[in-house]
Amino acid sequence: MLWRGRRSSDNVEDRRGMSGGRIATGGGAAGIVIYIIYTLVTGDTSKLENVIQENASTQTTLSAEDQAAEDTMAQFVSVVLAETEDVWSELFQQNQMTYVKPRLVLFRNQVQSACGGASSASGPFYCPGDQKLYIDLSFYEELRSRFHASGDFAMAYVIAHEVGHHVQNLLGESDKLNELRNRLDESAFNKYSVRFELQADYLAGVWAHFADRKNHIVENGDLEEAIRAASAVGDDNIQKQTQGYVVPDAFTHGTSEERMKAFQNGYETGQLRNTPGL
Ligand SMILES: [Zn+2]
């Protein structure tokens, strides 16, 4: 992605220093896998606390080289956020609406949000309660090593997907989902939860459409990176990696194929009003 020299967002909150500029060694990735396997097998989330504590107790200082790489990544994230601000402000305006920009929190290991506490193990997320995106930059490395989705545009897709959740919040889709959650049993609700995630993938694709066709910051191979990332973080793929087989009922994000298609549809049409319904 041709991002260098482009505008950075004013809406980034850097909370990485709040844990002393330190990062977990190994405990991060291992903790994530242990936690996912444990909760999938037992449905028990109480052990999350242990994983978090384990992460906190195995800290080491970043090398100068890692620190520099992470700072470059922080700049990149800030530029991608600014690009989403420009695209969504314009699209909302075209549809007689006002785009309220979300804030993006960079954190390390653990963070507090209006949606509760979270660790890097939950991956990047959006909290509708405070309209903020939360990202631990180590996820970029995880995309490459665990999901085999490398490249800066893979990370751009992840950010655009979280911004997509913010757009859903502004459009009232999040309220619709909450209403369904209150009314339906878990397996019936799960279908809508998947559609909600696919909507966010579609919206990430709409952003990529403008990043490419209008702002010309998409390079050869970038779209493939995003599509590979969308495919890699599909629930079926994640489940195969963690438990060795696929249980469709437990899907909450959509399969690799569905996620890839949703992103591609958004990219091809570039239309907010064609967003698939819940
Ligand atoms: Zn999502």
C-alpha cells in the first residue's frame, strides 16, 4: 500500500506506554492458542484471567529494532484510519448523513474499554459503547505467522473491518443485532451474528474500492493480501487450526469463502446503499 507521506489521523490514542513499553514473550501467542482451545473444549472462560496474568508476568523490553518496526506499524495504522475517515465522511455525506469518526486505541497485552477488559488474545476489536477500535500491533505478526496472511494491506483490511463495525453502529445495524440477540436462542442468533460480520467485511471492501479507484494507494498484490487475510480469519480456518475439525454451528464470523466474497462484493460495487441486510 502506498501509504508513506499521507495524512495521519488525529484520532489515535497510544496506550502502549501504559504497560511500561513492554511486550509479552511467547506467552502472547501461546496464551491465545491455549485460551481458544480451552474455551472451545470446555466453554469455560474463567481461565482467561490466568492467561492474562501469565502474559503480564512474562514481559521483556522490546529491542530497538522491534521498537522501530512497531513505530512504523503505528504510523501505518494511523494513515489507514485517516483514509477510512476520508472515505466514510464522503460516503455518509453523499447519503445525507454525518460520519462521526471513531477513535483508535493502540495497546499492549491488555486494555480496558467500555465493553470491559480485553487482552491481545481477543484480537483487534471495536467497542460500540465508547466508539473506539482497539488494536495490539502484535496482531500484525500474528496475521503473518499464524494466519499466513502477510503484507501491509492484510493489516489494512483488519482495520477496515473494525471500522466497518463502527459504520454498522452509526447505521443502526448494531442495535438491530442486539434486539435479535435478546429475542432469539443462541443457534438462531448465530446466523445473524455471521451476517453482521460479513456486513463488516463488505464495508471493508467498500473502503478498499475508494482506496484503490479514487485515492490510488492500492498496489499490485494488495487486494490479494486482503482477500487472503479475509479468508485466513474465517471461522472454519481458525477452528481447523485450533481443534482440527470444523463445527458449523459455532461459526460467528462466516467461513473463509463467505468472508472473501463479502469483501470482494464491497470492493467491486463500492456502494454503501447496496450493503447486504442482516
Ligand atoms: Zn468483526
